[in-house]
Amino acid sequence: MIDHDLDIERFRPNIVIDCPQLKPHFEDDWTVFFISGIMFRIMKKCGRCPITQQHPHTGETDVKELLPKLREYQMDPSEPRHGNAPIFGIQVAADGEGDVSIGDVVQVCQP
């Protein structure tokens, strides 16, 4: 357990999908999704570095237990390039142009 409220800004996301009905780390199993008709392909899982342990506004290292806690359950041995970095999030590429807005519907397509 981590005794901090962790703001999502700590992980420097570009898109946040908030869906309480889905299990934590639901995006780990995705391959393709659409927002506003734009297709996003998952390029790789995102290994996290020590910067996530720093407060996003002050730069102070305030949650030293974050990475060790994530390592307890979010390691991916199929991704050796991540080394000791736990997985949290995905990196995607957009196959098109357009606008994505807060509240847009996300459609997930699996092979």
C-alpha cells in the first residue's frame, strides 16, 4: 500500500481513459483502439523510470515506494528491454489525424 494520493500527472500521460468498470491495467491487453474515428495502435508497454516517484509540480522525490510496489505485480518478462522498470501504461501511435476531446467514446478492437 502506498500512503499517498497519486495524481495521474506523475505518469505524464497524453490520454487518460477513465472507466471504473474495467480492471486495473486493462490497457495491457489491448492491440488497437479508436477515439473519434482515429485508430490508435499499441506500440509497446511503457516501462516506468524513477521520475514517477517525484511530485509533478515540485520535483521532490516524495513516493520512494512507488516503483518497488509496481514491481511486485507489473513486471513483464516478455519485455527484456524494460529491465527492472515496472509496466504502467502503453505507448501508442495514431493512424490518422483528428481531434480527441474529453468525454469521447473509446472503442477497443481485439484480433
